[in-house]
Amino acid sequence: MEELKYILKCFCFTALLIVLMQVKVGGTSMEEHSFRWLRSSTVSEYIQSAAAGGAMALRSLGKTLKDGVENTVSGFQEGAHQKAIR
């Protein structure tokens, strides 16, 4: 029963937050203000640069793994071809 109460509290809090974010201040909603602030804050810029570095590292790792697997497979195929010729 406690779990259900927790879920209902979270749902009510989320619904209230969504409604409050739609309040307009100065012609734009609070949601637009917070979105603009999140996009221009230094923390988000730092996180974006870290994410870009991580994506670059993953891309490099994927290429290295792909090249390694291709070289290994081609080595096995050449070895099998050499045995078939003999």
C-alpha cells in the first residue's frame, strides 16, 4: 500500500509541476524560460562537451574493433584457402 501512495504522490507532484510550467511570465511560459536557461548554462555546455568526447571515443572504439575483426576473419579465410589448395 505504501508503494501505491508513493506513486500517487509522484504523479500529483508531476502533474502540478507540468501545470505550473505552463504559466506565462513576460509573454513566454516558464517552460520556455527554463529550457532557454538550460541550453545556455555553463553546466550544460560542459556536459555537452563531455558527451561529444564520449561519442567520439565510442566511434573510435567501434572502428578499431571492426578493423580488428575484419583482419582476423580475413586471416582465417586465407589460412583455410591455403589448406584447401594443398
